[in-house]
Amino acid sequence: MASTAPSRVLNLAVIGVGLVGSELLKQLAQPSLASKFRLVFVSNSKQSVSSLTPKGNLDFSNWKQSLEQSTAPPALEHLPRVLGEFVEADAAKNPFAVVDNTSSEAVALLYPKFLRAGINVVTPNKKAFSSDLWLYDDIVASSASTGAKFLHEATVGAGLPIVQTLKDLVETGDQVKRIEGVFSGTLSYIFNEFSSPKGGSEFFSTVVRIAKEKGYTEPHPGDDLNGADVARKLTILSRLIPALRNSLHSGYQSVSTTSLVPEALRGSEVTGADFLQHLPDFDSHFHLLKEEAEKEGAVLRYVGVIDVAKGEIKAALEKYPKDHAFATSLGGSDNIIAFHTERYSPRPLIVQGAGAGAAVTAMGVLLDLLKLI
């Protein structure tokens, strides 16, 4: 009788156990999945717990209690070396992945070290892939040197297959001409409510305040309205298109970005509460923009655009006809992204759905982890 090869187990180190990190560990604990993974390290911003032995395994069901009782600091600066030694000593040669659920730039700077140690990196953290080009180049080169992978589906569209779709289009030889979409769940909600095809009378500041109350915005709504999040997502996608790979040397800061934050409210001294208090002073400006769009039979949408032929990458407030998919198909905080390519022409390939939330973001991370098994 032929022997059956033992199934591989993916060793995991999870950095960050906030909303997304906790949800990921919850999803990993499902009976159908738990046996595929071995949890050997978990950390938050203050503590860490590990089980870096050949048979070590942190229980998916009580990791939180173990972490709370731990007195060990995260010591993340030493983690690439410590985990690298574990990988080298693993006789079973099971794959290893670090999952970064933070939004930390400091953790993102460690990715090349993890990759050079043969450790895969999976993350929803946009920082590493949307910052200066030198860091992205270092990540790519480090990955190539060992074969360790970096996977970041959840950096754009949470669990929606945006990054993988673009990779598939490029790798199969399709020519990407233009990518256009509503990339921000927050700005999707705001403009779906403020500028609806059916009209509406709510003030812009009122819609923003309601979005904040519903948990759609950052603690400081200006961090959504400044367009930086959309610019980061455009940077991530543009670097997957060969013709634009090296076009954004300063990352998202090189993207042409229209900020919706009034000039008077852009100072670092303006708190989130100050912002909401003074935003009504600018309602007339936003009302005028909406009125101009309505006169043209259009609505306002904050979109990201990558035009390959023109070499144009921008995040901006644009007008769309009231019968356009960006006007009629969106609800709540949905994302919608259209890929215009040589094959998908004249009708684009469209991906649409919830683009924010812990459950779908964690699912995007989990899907990447499953690719490593």
C-alpha cells in the first residue's frame, strides 16, 4: 500500500489582535481550518506569548487569556531573527507566515527581514506597499532571494478579490488600460447618502457626522476625507501593473489627490471633535458641488483612477451620470472597482461588495494564508 504524505501545517505568528486580528483567530479556530495551522506567536502592542518549540502550539480557543497573563514584551525588532531560527530548526520544514494585522509603519519595515529569513508575510497593512518605492523594491527583492511570499489581498477592498484579479489579468497577458472605482467604504457611504440619484436634502456635515456615529469613519473624519487611504490603494494596484511599476517614487504621496478637508480644518491641532464642530461652516461649498452635478444629471462620487496609457493616477471627486453603475449599484459602504482591459472591453470586469469591516478583512487575510498550504 502506498504511503500517504503527511499534510503540511502552516506555522503562524500573529502581530496585532485588534478587531481584524481577533476576528482572524476566530475564523482560524473553525474545526474545518484549525488543523491546517499551528499558532506559535501572538502579540499586541504591549505583550506577547509564544510557543516556539517543535511541538509547541498556542490554543486558538484561549490565546487571549494566555496573552493577557503574559509579561513578555512584543520585542518585534528581534522577531525576524527569533522566527528565522525556528524555521531553520524545524525538521518538518513546514511553511511559516507572519500575519501583520496592524497599521504600523515600524512593523512594515520588518517585512524584508522576515522574507530574507524565509518567512512568508500576509497582511492587510497598506503601509509597506504604498510608501516609498525603495521599501517596495526591498520587499520584492527579499522575497525573490528566498522564495518566501508576501500576500496582501486585504489591503484593497478587504475581502474582495481586487489584488488577485489584477495579478491574474497581468499574469495571463491581458493589457490593463484603466482601473476606476470607489475604493473607500467611508466615502462610498458619505456620497451615496449625500448625492443620491433620487436626490436628498441632508447637509454634507450631517452625513459625515452620521457616518462617524455608525463607525464608518476614522476617529478623525478628516483622515478619510483627505483621500490618502484611496491614494494608498491606488499605489498598491499601480505597482502590480508593469508599465506603472516604478512611477510613484514617494508612494501614495506621489498620487494626485483631491482632499475634501477644508483648508481651515487641515491643521494638526484640529481634533476630530473640532472637525465635526466646524464642518457645517463649509456645507454651502459642498451643496454647490452637488447642485452643479444635479444640473448635469449626475451624482458626485469620490473615486480612484489609474489610466495606464496616460500614466495618470489620481484620487478625486468626480461626476457620474445618474444611470452609471457608480451611481445606481452602490449601497451602504460598498466598494466597486471596474477593470478596463484589452479582453474586458468595451464592458469592464467589475468587482463589487463590502469593502470594509473586520469579518471580510479577516477573510481576505485567511484566503491568503490558505494559498501557502
